[in-house]
Amino acid sequence: MSAVVELDRDNIVDIDLGNADFKANAHKHMADWARRRPFYVLGKGPPQVIVGRYADVQRVFSDTETFHSEMPKGPGWEQFHKFMEAQFVTQMDGAQHARVRRLLMPAFSSRRVAQLQESITKIIDRLLDRGERSGPNFDVMKDLGAHLVVDALLEAMIEMDPRRKAIFVAFHDALPATTYTKPGEPFPENCRVAMQAVMDEIKVIIEERRVKPHSDFISDLVNARDAGDKLSDRELYDQIFGLAGGSLSATSRAAGGSLYLLYTHDDQRQQLVDNPTLIPDAIEECLRLGSNGYFTFPRVATRDIEVGGTAIHKGMVVRPSPLAPNYDPDVFPDPLRFDIHRKPKRILSFGSGPHHCIGNILGRAAITTAIQRLLARFPKSHLADPNFKPVYGGAVGELRLQSLPIKLY
């Protein structure tokens, strides 16, 4: 509590970072954060420092010695452990992080993504076939975007059957509740049950690949070696767990943001229909303004320091936003304007520095393919309700679009 006493009271903002009202207005908050120095939020648990300006966020992302990704454990810190007892690569520091990341890299290389491209395209086409049969009403989020995790990514990467997919879907849906856990309270029982079911299934999948290797992501991890080193069983479990439960779901959330922007800007969507070669650059602009969330994994300060004119005390939770910097007018002029011709460079939607998202190539490929196939098949598709208002769910920090009803023709 001593740190709380020393805070600049004029720089404390009274805000609930996870409620529905905040998420409904998240992009307005991002525009504000992008222009102001880091500020304090006092809620349940330890004080948090919110960092939103481009230069300030880059500093936090890059200085891993001062801003550790491995959070303290124990009572009071539950909300910052989205994966509960599992330790994903994004929650590691130093030599351990560098080693595990190096072993994971081949599974996310451009070569591996290219090998997955055909499978991803077939799965997306299958989802669109289903929509065409039941059309013209189609919920482009529920019927396409939300499936990019379990169908287009996990099925293509791990070759899941329906029973196995159901286990991972249940886990994916339950996990956000961990970030709403109150200090000192246990994680929700449904999260623990879902976690155990996935962990048990992951063990079976790993043993299957050891007996009979496939040309897939799990086999890549089982066989990952570097100068005689390899992932331990626990490291294998945790990395697959983190990817299946949290990291890959960022692709679904980013797809939702991209689709919402395109379907609320008819003139720019029509340009993509007329000239599909514009789509890759348009996706970057979509990711700038509408990426998957306003927080990435939290950090904890290892020493007293000042960032952007704000004092950060040792032991404080620091929340760099990967979305707010994309609204910084010093980096992106007229930042609130959506422009598929902008070709933004150095967006921070996937982070930067040592913890830059390892799956960003795969995520971009899945989103690009989904939008390419959707617009090619249904060039006349449009919002079912011109006055549609988005509703967001997901974990604290996530913008998981719940629905986006369109007419396919």
C-alpha cells in the first residue's frame, strides 16, 4: 500500500477496465490513451499503470529487464494469470523465454504457414458453403470469424476430430473468466474443469505424435530441437495449452475487428471487391484500428522508474496497450480515419521487442484468406442492419465481437 500513497492523485483515472460499457467505447478510450502520459488505475488488486502512447508502449515492450512478463503468484494476483498454472512463452523472461521461443519458431515459420495455407482455405470455403446453403442471413462473426481458431487454425494445425474440437471450444469459451477473478478468490470451477480436460487431451495428442509423427504443428513441437536441447513435457503441455486457449483466439478477435470495419465502410469494401490485390494492405489498416484487444499480457516493474513523465514503482503492474499506440497522431496522422490505402507501418497490434507475437504470420494469413474468400464469393454482401451496434465480450483486455449479422446477397 506504500506505493498507493506515493501516487500522483491527479493522474489516477477511475475506470473499470473490463466491463461492457468500457468495451463498447474502447476505441474512444484508445484515442485518449494514445495522447496522454501513462496513468494509474486503482481497482481490485494491486495498482495498475496504463501505457498508451506509441513511444511509451514501445519502451515497455522493449525493456524486459525493467518490465518482467513473469507475474508474481499467490493471493491477489489471480486476475493476471489468464492461463492459471500454465506458463506460456509470453509469460517468460530472459534465457528461458529466448530458448522456448527459439524452439517454437519453426512451427510458425513462413514455410510452415505456406504448408497450412491450402488446408486453411479449404476450411474457410467449407464455412462459406454452409452459409450459402442457409443464406442470405449470415452472422459473419459467429459463422466465420469465431471459427478461425478451432476450425481454420487448430484443425489445420492439429487435425482435430469433432470430439477433440468440442473439448478445445469449451476451454476457449471458459478461459476469459480467469481475468475477472477477484483477488484472493479461486479461479472459477468451470475454468479449472475445462483446463484439466484440455491438458488431459494434450497429453494424449503428444503421445500420439510420438508414436506416429504427423506433418503438423504438434509434431513440430515434439521434435523441436536446438543444439541437442528440446522442450520438456511440461513446456510442451504449457505451450500447446497457451496457443489453443488464448493466443490463437487473438486471430478470431482481430478478424472480428477487421470485418466490422469493412462492413461499416461500404465504399472501401467495394474497392476490395473490385481490386482484391488491395486486401493485404487493407488488412494492416484493419489491424491498426480494430485489432484483437486493448491489453496484452501484463508486466511487473522490477525497479522504480519513470515512463513518459509518470512514476512507476517497483512491484507495480504495468499494462502496455498494443492497440492505443495505433491511434497516436504523432505516428499515424489523422488516426481515427479508416483508409485502406494508408499502408501503415510498425503497428503494435502484435506487440514489439522480444515478445513480438510469434503467431503473427499465421494470424495475418488466416484473416487475409477469410476476407479474400468472403468478398470473392459474396461481393454484394452487406450489413443486415445499417444501425448495428457492436457488443464485445472476452477477457479483460479483449475485444471479442459477439455478432456481426450480414446479408450475403
